[in-house]
Amino acid sequence: IGGTAVSVYENLDQLPFAWFLSCGQTTESPWEMLESLKPREWVMLETGPSIVQCDGPLEYIEPEVEYLGAQSFNVHLKPSKKGFLVIRESWYPGWTAKVNGVAKPIQRANWTLSAIPLDQGDAHVEFRYSPWWLKLVLGLALLSTIFSVFLVQRWNKL
């Protein structure tokens, strides 16, 4: 149409939605670490332990992901070392995580992604997006609806 060419590109080296790494490092100067970042070998963390098992053989796992909808998903894996489950989901307040039923903090990883510290062994990780303000907005919407119905009934009686 119109004689213009359209090109579609596919990134054949893209990262999976979720992966486990046995090596994580924190930094106060992310610009310095960004040049040497290898997201399939180690994760850069904003907070947490300064180094987790970065010596010896590294462990990289692509776990099973079960999508439950736009606001929740589960991840199943069995790492043989301590490390971090990295999710290719933007870190954003309102996300919560439970590992085997126990709440765990979600850390900012590689500047924009999310990571959860895991111990070795079976891990069932549940992610849910439920920000506090969403409940407030839904409550206000319900009150507004009730108030509107009340006003319409009063108006019809006049």
C-alpha cells in the first residue's frame, strides 16, 4: 500500500519470561555494572545481599510458568542452589509474591525487572498484582453508584 516497505524483526536472543540465576550482586553505581551485565549469568539487584554464590559453576534455569490472567501467575522450579528468580515484568509497587505460601519481598533487578530470592529445593512462587489504591477506587465507585441510585429514586418521587 503506497509503495512503502514494512520490515518485521524478531529478536532470536530474547530472554524468557522467567529465569533463575544463582548469582546476584548489588551496586551503588548501576552505570558501572550495566556495561558488564550478562542477564543469563548474574542479576544486578538494587537491594539485598551483596553477592550470592557468584563463584563456582552458575545455575541457570528456565522454570515452568502458569499464567492465571493479567494480574497473576505462578512459577514452579527446583533450583539446586540459592539464588534469584528473575521475572521479565517491570518492577512496580502493588506486586506481591509468595514462595511456598510465605510472603517474600520483590526486589528491583537489572534496573527495571523483578526478582525474588529463593533457597534451594522445590519452589512454588505466586505473583499477584493488587495495589492498595485499586481497592480504594473500587470502594469509591461502589459508594458513588449507591449514592446515584439514591438520588434517582428521590428525584422520581418528586
